[in-house]
Amino acid sequence: MAQDDDLVEETRTVPVGAYRPRVTEFGTTEELLAGIHDLIGHLNTNFIVANGAKSRPHPPKPFPRPETARDRARKRWAATDVLDIVSAVTPHAAERVRRSLGIAPDDE
């Protein structure tokens, strides 16, 4: 990709953010390697703490895994929970929060 101008132009609209592999490129082997990566990160953190670090190190970042339907559902549930709280506390701001969270308006 570093030298392919056409590929860069094609991926121009791809949002920049945390990398998450596609489900099709993440099999059993990759899941096992990701688990090993996460465990080594935790062992490294424990080793630093056990050897008398002056400050507590940041927890290790887990290896990115594909986004699943459960992940998307949790995001939707969290967004609707926020909307429920905002609607109960400040009803006048509910529509603005609904738009910012990308939740469709209720058909009442």
C-alpha cells in the first residue's frame, strides 16, 4: 500500500481509527495467537509490578479482534440506555441526542 497510489485513493473514504480485522481473515490460529499476545502483555505488566515499579503501568491493550454482532448489539444497547436517561432527565434534549447517536426516531 505504501507505493500503490490507486489503492490509497480507493481507501480514502475508509474511516481512520482502531484497526479491526475482518471476520474472514481471523480464524482459529489468529484467535490463539491473539490470546497468546494478550497473555504475554499481562505477564509483562505483572513482571514490572513485581519488580517494584514506582508507578503502576498501564494495562496492556488487547490484540484487535473482528467486530461481531454481539459488539454491535452492545453499542446499540448502550446508546439506547443513554437516550433513556437523557429523555428522563432532560426531555427537550432527547431529539438532539437521538440524532447524535444515530438512533432512528420513534414512530409513535
